[in-house]
Amino acid sequence: MLEKLRTTGLSWLWLSVMVFILDQWSKIKIIQNFEYGETVAVLPLFNLSYQRNPGAAFSFLAGQSGWQLWFFSGIAFFVTGLLCYWLAQQPRDKLRLNIAYTLVIGGALGNVADRIMYGYVVDFIDLYWDVYHYATFNIADVAISIGAALVVLDAVIQMKQESKTSKEDIHKDTNS
């Protein structure tokens, strides 16, 4: 088992732990230093704003009676298990996918911890332009988004490489 931790994508789980710690630390600091709903301007286009999201992305299902807490937690645990399985199948040096999966795991577990401890996810990053505000989010959401983008990028690069290889094979066959 220890060998699998050293030679597979599971060796990158330290990144999940770091994301989880940074996410939870930032949320604790917001809870300790802000009143619910309080907003502080930090930079043009960026505020810190303590918000609570009982739903998922963009407050999806936030108005429900509470079942969504267990639903989204279950999804997060399922995805975490699936990604850990995939990490165990990957070689350690497949950086893009290993980093992507571990970012998603750390972010998913960070938001699940909030749901279990508070009954909602703590959000505090408020980006805006003029009077238009993007949905408030947190470090876990950033990690999940970057991880998902890396998965898509990896898929695009894989498709291009496979297409190039396929074209080269066709070219070899026609020249033979």
C-alpha cells in the first residue's frame, strides 16, 4: 500500500490537505472577524463579504428544507472516492490530472466540512464590476474550478495528441 502512495497519483494528496487547510483557515478568519453580511472593500473589483450558502454553486437549491445538505455532501464524498480511485490508477508523473483531481478533492472536502459543521458553506470572495457582482465564493470553490479547468485542458490536449498521432499513422500508411 505504501508503494502505491509513492508511485501513483495518490502521492499528490498532500495538495488536497493543503487546499482543505487553507480553505478552512480562511473561513474561520472570516467568521471570527466579520458579521454575517458584512462587506469590506479590499481592492477595486474585489470585496470580502461574509455570506452563507446552504445550496451549491450559485446558491442552487438553497431554498430547500435541508435535504440538500446531505445530497451535496453525498455527492462530494462520492466524487472524492472516485477521484482517489482514479489517482491510484495514474502514474505519479501525470502532473496535470493528478493536480486537477487533488484540487477538486481538497475543495469538495472543504465545502463538505462547512455543510456538516454549520449547515451551509461560508463564502467571502466578492468580485464585481460597477454594480454587477459575481456569486460570492471561497477558496474551496477556486480549487474546484481550477481542478475542473485542468481536467478539461488535459482532455483537449489528449484529443489533439491522439488526432496528431492518428494523422501521422494515416500519412505513414499512404506513403508505404
